[in-house]
Amino acid sequence: MNISGIVRENSIKLLSGFANNNDSIAPMVLKDTISNTAIVATYKKEGGKDDAREKAIEEYGTGVVWLFGIPALKKLFDKSVYGLFKLNPKFDIRILKDENYLDTVKNGIFNNPNPILNSQKDIFNTLQDKNSLLKKYTNAQVYKGLFVSKFALSTTICAIALGALVKYKQKTTQKRIERDCYKNMASEVLINKSVKKSSDFEKFNSPKKENKKDISFKGLGEFFMYNPIANNSILDMAISSIRLKEARKGERAEVGMKEAFQIVFIYLVAKPMQMMFESIGEKLKLPITLDPKVLFSKNINETIANASSIINDNNFVSQVKNAKGKAVNALKDDGLREIFELAKKNINNPLLDILDKNGAISIIKDKKGNKQAIDYLKRIDEADVVKTMLDINKLNENISRVKSIKAFKVFAVFANIAIAACATGILQPKLAILMRKIMHNGDNRNPAIVEQEKMMQLKAHQG
């Protein structure tokens, strides 16, 4: 077993995930982990153990649900519900949107004799058949219904779980205050007083919220359904609303600022910052737009040169005028069919290898990792194919500087993550603590917890 090779391969995969701010949650996981650790440490130092306890429950608990809940529920849905209807959860329903694209895919798959594609051919053959369980609907219609249901259910369940965590966090603090208050005031209350939560103390619990509205998914496009980051943004909007709604007296402004930082630095800034570093790289003749799996692959110089030759020899990229009359790059007519032909002739073609590693296409591999065929169940976006081809040519022009390009890529990936993590994990809590001091005569502690303690002590004295 080649341990160093395995470590290298996994390191590149990890870097690839961190570099992808389009549809990977890997950079979000790293940002969130660093940010949460810094937030808890800051509040423990500045606000006290109760503040830190609340932040730990809320940040780590919601982080787990927010980042991993949706993928876990979707996998459960895939194994149970899709299995029940005898359908393949990997089928991309966006293939059904465009008849021309669907015909291109069908021609590509049925002209490919590779036996590994037999199961995929069966799927395309039976799309218009009545579903074995739902006789009223075709398999194509059931695919659409199941995918929308999977998206809606997984997101809704996670939103409910996140709301429950916020309430649980506040209840743990409330119970701690009650317990400590009874302990501290024991000498001042009557011995025969029952040391259980009385109706008086119920008044200090968060009031029950009535007329709750379910999250509506009407009008959400396929972008939110297929993009994990966009899907998580819906969840984040839900939890932000819940946090603001459940915020106790004195902490709403602090909660609002924290949520604003989260939205800005986790969602809005990540992609523009990636584009900024890519733009800097282009000016320095250090093109870093390709995925690390491409940049750090073995024999990168030879692979890029061969791939660039294939692109140029076949004139894959051409300029056309868009609706506004502006010249734009596009895949030439029947370019996708030619890519399918390349795959049929030689699946190990260097251009296909890069397109696969860069996420523009997907290639089926056997258990040993050998490439077998293009995955026809996943929709191919021609714009992504064109961009990757242009990026290949750009890298080929600067391939002599590939070592510097790799180094700048690593720097850009982690600088992007570090900026967001520092903003949400260090700057934001420091500003929140400063806000507390300004608004509460220099007191670092959470004003909501302080108020609860005061009221509980008052009640205990009165009781």
C-alpha cells in the first residue's frame, strides 16, 4: 500500500473541496469550525461560563445540523423512498428540461457499447413508462416529484431541529439560574417550601409562540435544489429568523449583528473573494481558476499541453453573439456530441480527465478507480465545459510557472477561508462584547442572562 500516495490524493481532494465556493460545503465547514471555536473562547473570557455554554450549544449544535443535516436526510431519502419506487436517486432531473439536450444524451449513451452503461440505458428507456407503484404517473414525473419532496423535507426538518436547539440553549440557562438561585437563597426561604419549579418561575420562561407558519418552498428554483450552498442558505435564513424571534430582551441587536456577519462572510463574500484572487492571479500570469485536482495532478505539464491541443484542433470553443449582440464564448454546435464521441473512443483522453476533475463532466469509475464512461445521469452544463476549456488554454500559456501557480492557489484558498473565519469568529464577538459594554455601563455579560438572574433572585426573596 502506497501510504504517501494515498495521503497526497486525499490532501488534494480536501484542498479541492476548500477551493470550491460554488457548490461545496467544505469551505463552510472549515470556516464554521474555526469561527465557532473562536466565538466560544471569546464569550467564555469576556461574558462568563453561561454565555460560553449557550454559545457552545448554539454554535456547535446548529453547525452540525446546518452543515450535515441536509446531506444525511437526503441520503436516507435516497435509500428508502427512491428504493421503494425502484428509481435511481442519481438521475439529474434537469436533463428532462431540454428536449434537444435529452436527445443528445440519449444518442450519446445508446451509441456507447460499454456494458457499464446498461443500467443507465434502462433508466432512459423507461422514463415515459408508468411507474410500477404509482400507475397514474410516468417515471419521469415521479423523478421530478421525488426530488422536490426530498429537497423540501430535508430542509424543513433541519430548520425545525435548528429552532429546537435555540430554545434548548435558552432553557438550559434558565434551569441553571433556577438551580443556582435556590441553592444560594436556601437559607432565606422557608424550609417547607418545595424546591421544585413553581408557577412563579414559569413566568420567566420564553413565552409560547402561537400561529407558527411553515416554511414555504413555492417559487424556489432548481438552483436551490441542486446547489448545497444555496440549499444551506435557505436553512440559514430560517435559523436567522428563529434566532431573532427567540432573542431575549437585551440581546436582539447582538443576535442581529451576528447573523449579518454570518450571511455576509459565509455566503456573500466567499465567491467574490475567490474571483478577486483569481483576477490577481491573472494579472500576475498565475492562472488559478482550475481545480486543485487538476493543478496538482501528476504529469500536469504534459496533460495540459495535450488537452489544449485537442481543444484547438477540434475548434471546440467558438464566439457567438448573445441576445444583446455581444460576442461571447460558447461550445460549438454539436460540441457535446463530439465530447461523447471522444469518451466512446478513449475515456482516458486528457481533455476528459481535466473536465472530470474540474467538475464540468462526471466520469464513472470502477472499484479500482479505472475510468469507464461518462456519467449520463448527471446534466452537463455547456457553459462550465467552455470555461474549463478556456482555463486549460490559459494555464497552458503559463505552464512554465506551474510551481508558482500551485503556491498561489493554496494561498488564495486559505486566505479566503481565514478572512471569513476571523471576521465571524473574532471580529464579530469582539464587536458584540463592545456593544454590551457601551449599552450596559461596561458590563461584559449577556444582558438577558443578567436580567434573568436578577428577576430570579427577586422572586426567591419574595417567596
